Amino acid sequence: MAYEVSIFLENKIGHFERITRVLKEAQINIRSMAINDTANGWGILNLIVNDPIKAKEALAEKGVSVALRKVIALEMRDEAGGLDDLLMEVAKAEVNFDNAIGRVITEKQKAILILNVDDYAESIKKLEQQGVKIIDDQTVYGTS
């Protein structure tokens, strides 16, 4: 089961750098990221890192508002139409998602689509029934 690190972040100069400094000091490698503006100068920073548990602990120790969220990582082809084909299968499986992050794994000519879903267990079941390949944690975190 893969995890995304979610951080409640104020939109001020230096706040994002504070996060990256903590992760750098903890030897955490950021594999992919997305920043979403919410409202009133605040946002959510979502990270896929090589060690999400260690990242959460390091950030929490520095007083950062941080949480882990289960995510589903799906394999897709790294070519034109790869994302479209995968999204058709996700739709056929009737899986709805709130957010998504994509990442390319160039050495294998594959890519990953990481989804946040409301019902993790049910979504996994539906995707597996549809024959969608779910990626192992080591590949998601870039440790394999």
C-alpha cells in the first residue's frame, strides 16, 4: 500500500523551502509533487517520496501539519494515448478519484498514475476486476 504525504502549507515566501529543507536533512527523496491552492493564502502540498513514514515523522517533529493518505498507483504506457487508455479502464471500473499525480519511469518506458480515492479497498477491488495493473510500493517510491 503506497502513501502520499500531504502538507497544509501557507502561501508565503520560504514556507515550501522549509518543507524541502526538512526532507533534505532527513535524506528523503521527492519523487513527484503537486501543490493545490485552497483559499485565503493556504494550500495543500502532496508529495510522493521514497520513505513516506520517515518523511511524516521528520516533518511532524518540526511542527508541520502533515498527514499520510493511502493512494493507488496504476501502471500506464509512456506514450501518446497511454493516459487516455488507462483512464478509460478506470472509468469502466467505475472508480472516481479526487486528485491525481503522474510520474514517468523513463528507464522502463512506463509511467505511473497515482490516484486519491474515497474508498480505497473498494477501488482496488474494482480496478483489479477490470484488469488494471496496480504498481508495487517500491516502484512508486523509486526504491526498486
